[in-house]
Amino acid sequence: MAAKSEPIISVVPNDEGKEKFKNSENAAFYRRQIQGPNLEYRLLLDSLVLAEKGARLELLEDGTKTRLLLSLTPCKSDTVRIVIDEIRPIKTRYRVPDVLTGEPPSEQLRVESKTKDSVTLSWSSGRHQVRMWHFPFRLEVLCDQEVIVTFNSKDKLWFESLQNKPSKLEDDKNSLWRETFRNFEDIKANGPSSLGADFCLHGFQHVYGLPQHADRLRLRDTSDGEPYRLYNLDVFAADLYCRLGLYGSVPLIVAHKPDRTVGVFWLNASDTFINIQYSPSDPRDGETPPVKRRRLRPQTDAQTDVHWLSESGVIDCTILLGPAPQQLFRQYAELTGYQAMPPLFSLGYHQCRWNYNDEADVKAVDAGFDRHEIPYDVIWLDIEHTDGKRYFTWDPALFPKPAALQQHLEKKKRKMVVISDPHIKVDPDWPLYREARDGGHFVKDREGQIFRGTCWPGESSYLDFSCPETRAWYSRCHSFDKYKGSTASLFVWNDMNEPSVFNGPEQTMPKDAVHHGGWEHRELHNLYGFYQHMATADGLMSRSGGSERPFVLTRSFFAGSQRLGAIWTGDNVATWEYLKISLPMVLTLSLTGIAFCGADVGGFVKDPDPELLVRWYQAGALQPFFRGHSANDTKRREPWLFGEEVTAAIRTAIQQRYCLLPFWYTLFHFAHTAGLPPVRPLWVEFPREESTFTEDNQYMIGGALLACPVTEPGAQTVKVLLPGYDEIWYDISSAKTYKGGKSLSLPVNLDTVPVFQRGGSVVCRSTGSGTCTADYQKLPLDVTVALNSQASADGELYLDDGHSFQYRDKKAFSLRRFSMASGRLLCRSASEEGRFDCDTVVQSVSIMGVKSKPTTANVHVPGAKSVSASFEFLEACCKLKLNNLNVRVTMDWDIQIN
């Protein structure tokens, strides 16, 4: 651990520190549920109705006489949806819209068996069943007669009915209708409306998910402390290993054991707490792999209990049955959408600062990258680029010619991103404010007046993105004729969209503010940023007539945000601990569908020392979203300001990222089409190896590369776990071979980035150098084949134009497969439907794991004579390199090595 350093000064004016945020004790609905009474529901078996889309039954709680309606829907993708609502609420309860991408095709249920105590329903082949017990109510989901998940196993089902407001509220500051936190009063329009439920995950001892928290990959047992909270908040420089809410929320838990992966998706956008209890309790809580304990206690005893508690809405949860991790990813993507296919430039390096001072500063930084031969694609402008923090404007003195500035960058095939926050400065002289006010586009307070709070511009009102008309209006604000000074190479960054309200409760919007349709903010708080992201992405698509892919980065997010663009982990700090925690944070996001994610390189606040900066660039280059960012009170930290050794190390890290772009782009194709995250915890690829289940310092990039970034100061060695007893691993820098199933201690210096290629895989890289992704797109490829113990390997390469939707609308893409067996490497099409002609050639093929020097290597292109290829054999590391091949990657060809 690094020594304690100076306190961090908040960037928020008059910040009151972490005390402004609630813990569970401060949330009345949480206290009510935890303190009881313990309710016991009975399932009225005679009320069973089998319909086209599942089953409906009634639940009754004898003490309170609460009657609820349970709907059960099994879906064709091996998921089971459970919805519970009041049978006859006095008004409609809020159900989260716009997150699910449609009704998944449902299965017809049939009664398998029925007794006086229970009913068992099955569907399709009968592999899966649901067994429901009359009293106490239980709902078990079975696969092949084994109970996988039990709903309400501990009688935590809780459902507060909506009530009519009494004529006079009690004076008590904390009645059921009124809640006070610090000096903020929250008046509930419908009275207490909270709900809760528990799930038992049988046989599981490892659960993951629930971003966003600055915490380990495996979720911790909460019995001895705070629950995990999902409530989107602007938490500057968040405490590490803390379970309080951060900027975004995905209410998905993923549980894994050697033979199965399952998920529970809790579709609720209100303030939510989650308790997790492992049984048998884990004495070290995830610090050590539980391999030793397994010998003493059979795994069948293990279980994890998950208790969800939400402030409002209905119970709407989906159980994802896997059973493999890859199947679970697809099941979740089918529910909430697949990762958007990013434009290629956005996978390059992004240079950001709060703030680049003016047009001359932007041009100087841009020129600095060229002068130091460091590729980059995008330069970013923070809030100071605007005219007085009015978004969609430019400071007339500092950025007088914004379109010309963008054209200057575009000549070099580079882009610009500007910030656009959801608060609108209260300024009746500003046409955009007047348009929003007169169009009814602002959130209201509980009295029905336009809500006002403070943020960067001072007094502000907040756009109501939950309203489709407001989203459409905001989308039009991005058109070239309305957004003066914008061009097609300008993209957008949504920040402060939790929303951040400097003078609000918990620095956000009061829960009793009112949105479109009369819904209170409490119902949809966690959707606010998701909706701004949606409107912004739509605006960027619309300005091109729907032909160009947008790029929008958002700070706040929810389930489904993956369909809209990228997210980052928020305001981090330039310390080694923050570098280290960025790895599990990115892995957790990746597991829960948010595949295009990353952490600010170098830390947003405070000044990194040169070693930390280098290590952060090396780590950031191995994460999906790669951006350097820094706050206005930090020293400038462009990569060339720290001496030639540091510049060279950063240049190498960024260049290696650019060379690997064909591989990254291919991984994003599979995220977009199959839901597979580009970066994955080790256990996703090695699901039976328990030593991987708690590993969060290293991870897989696709199925082919294992990355172990150096995250300790002064490191001279790094411990690397190479999983898979029958695997072979190759150090990509030395081509040295290692057997799997063991840990190794790898010597490192400042230039070392431990990355290993898995035997049996093929990875494509660009060869040569350039200034941005557009240059690298034209470069020839090197295909690196890593042989496994059977001397075979395969892998894919995806190609399209990198910017438009023609891959989708006109099938203008090419998916190629490289496969090697018996000394023969084939390049073939891996997709029947795509067609994309490009001039990209394979210049060289490197094969690792070749035991002896071959005599000949012949290249055969159908319809042409075989030609022999020149090659060199490096005996010391068993590597064969074929050179000067010049074969087009979109054509079929093969190479025979004798």
C-alpha cells in the first residue's frame, strides 16, 4: 500500500464530503423491511390460470390481507420471468419501460404434477420445471430435477400497497409519508410503496455483478456491514471497497460454480439495496480460492442467499439459467440488448482534459502527438469550451471557429468529443432555455413548478428525458443547423447525468420531483442517465440520416446502456489503489452487458508519478475504452512531458493497442452479435477451475489473450496464474512457452506488460505504424498462430468500413476464419451472409510452438499456382515466421508447411 497522501480537494463547490450520502440506516424503506414483521404468503393453488404466455396465480398474506398477482413466464432462451403486482392497485404502479428490447418468445406451460401442497409446471422438452409450494410460499426453478434457484426461500417477500394520501400529513418528520435526511424533506405522493424478495442460489459460492461499486470482482458477504446499493450518484473520488451507490446501476447478479452459471436480473429503477449471504460463511470472504475448503465439505452444501429491496415499482425479475457463461451472456443480451457496434476510431486512444484552454492549445496537443509519433484518434473538450456552461454553444473568445478546428483535425482523420450535461442554465435570454421551458421539457418539483437546482452553470433546470417528446426535441438539438459549429466529426460525452444536483439531497434530484406522466423521480431515478444517453445517440444518428454509427460516452447508466455506447468508471484518483481497482470494476461491467468500458488513465484527480502513469497507460491499453483524462487543478500530463524514457514506454503501450485493433474490433463484433464481452474474468474461459473464481488482477481479452497488468509500484516480479492443465501459453513478447495449470513469477521492468497468447488461438495484428485508426486500417496484417498440444489453432477476423451501418443494412462485412491443423493453415469465410471487399493483405504469419524447422512452406490461392514462401525459424523459442506473403485477407487461401 502506498503511504497516506494529502487529502483530495473535491471539484464540487462547497462539497460536504461523503456524509451527504445515505447508508442503509438512513433509508426508511430498508429499515421497515429489515425490522419486520416477517410476513408469510400463501399461494392460492386453485387460482392457477395457464395462458398463452405462462401462468398466473394469486398470493395472500393472512396478517395484512394483502393480495398479489404472480405472473410466471418461461422463455425460449432458457429464462424464467417472475412478475408480482397488486391485484387491484388504487393506481397503476410504475413498470420500467424501454430497457427490455421486446417481449422474448415465451413457452407454453403444462401441469406436470399437482398435490394439495404444490404444483409443478414444465415446458418444451421438460428439462426445466417450476415447482410452487402453497404454504409457506416457495417457487423453485429446476433443471434436470435439480433445484437451481428458490424464490422466497427465506420469506422475505414484501410488497407495500399504494395508498390514498391522508387529508393532513402528520407533523412527525419521519412518518410513512414523509422522510427527512439532513435538511431535505421527501414527501411520498403514494405513501410507502417498497418491495423486496429473496433468492437462494443452490450450490453457489461465487456471485458477481451489481455495478457500479469500487470493489472486488466477487461480491462480498454483507452480513457484517452495509448492503450493496444501486442508486446513481455523483460520488467524487469514491472510497474503495465500498458498497454505496456510484454513477450507474445494473441490477444483475451472476452466480457461477464449476458446472453452471446462472443470473438474476431485478428490473427496478428505484433506490435498491442488495444483501448477500454465503453459506457456509466464507471466513476470508473471497481473499483465498475456496479449493481447500471443498475437500472438507462437499459443494452441495453451499448456497448463496440474495435479498433485493427496492423503494417502489413492482417485482419484475428474470432468472437466467445458462448453463454456460456464454449462454448466459446471450440470454441477458436478448433481454436488454447487445452492445452497440462502435465506430473503429472510438477503439483508439482518446486524449481528454478539464480543460484544453483554447483552439491554439488543442492544435498544439494534436501536433505534439505527431511530433512524438504517438497515435491517437480523439481530443476532448470539457465544460469550459462552452459559452458560460450553456451546452450546444462555444466560448466566443476561446473557441471562435469550432467548425474550422474540427476540420483541421478531420484532415488528419481525427475526431473531437465535447461534453453535454443534462442541466440547462436558467437564462431567459438563451433561446435553448426558452425552447425547453416553453415546450414543457423540464422536470417539475412536487408543487408542479419547474424544478431548479445548482450545477456548473449555477441555477439550472433539468431536462425530463423520460418523456419521449423531450428526447425527440433533445435529439434534434444535435442537428447541424441547430448545433452551430458542429460537424460530422464531432461526438458527445454525457456527464453529471445521475443527475448531479449540487444542492440536492445526496447531491442529486429530490425523489419527490415529478416527471412526464406524473411519475415521481423515485420510481425512475436510475434511468435518468440511460435516457439522456439514448436521446444523444439518437441525435448523432439522426444528423447523418441514420447512416453513421454514433459515439457517446456516458457516466450514468442502467441495464441496456450497452445498446447506446460507452461508459467509464467516473472520477478516479491518481493512486496505485485506484489503478488496481479499475480491473475488477471493468470486469464487473463486462459481465453485466456493459462491454465498452474503461477507467480514466492516470487518474482524474491528483498527479500521478511517472511510473504510475506508465503502468496506467499499459493497463488502459488493455481495456475496451482507452482515454487519458485529468482535472483542472492537476499538472498537465500529455505523454511527452515526463522525459524520453516515459514517453517511449507510453508510446509503445499506445502503439501496441493500435496494432491489436483488428483483434479488438473482431471482439466487438462478437459482443454486438453474441453478447460476448471483449474482456472476461478468467473463470468465463476456465469455468471448472476454482483457482480462477476470485482472480481479479488478471483477465482474458477474448478467448485468446491473458492480460496481467502491473499494478504495484516498484514491481520487479509479477505473479501470473496460467490456467488450464492441458493448455499451452506463449509470452507474446518473447514467444516463450509455458504449461498451464500453474502460477509463475515473471520478472518485469518498466517496459514489461505481461500478456500471454493461449495455445489453440489465432490473433490478427496490424504491422507498421500510423497516426490514427484510419492509418492502421490500411496497414497489412500479421497473423499470429499459437499452437496447442494437438498442434492446431483457430481464430476469426471481422472487417467492415469501420463507421457506417452498412454492415447491418447491406451486409457489407467480412468474417474470416483462420484454422491450422496438420501443418496446414487455411483462411476461409466464417459467414455465409457478409460480403465486403477491401485491399487488406496478410503480410506475414507467425506460428508459435513449431517443434522443428520445416523444409518448405507453400502458399496456395485457388485458381493460381502454389508459390513457396520465405520463412525464418527461431529455434530457441520454437517460432516460425513466414514473410512477404501479400495474400488478400478476404480471399480463400492456404499455406502448407512441410
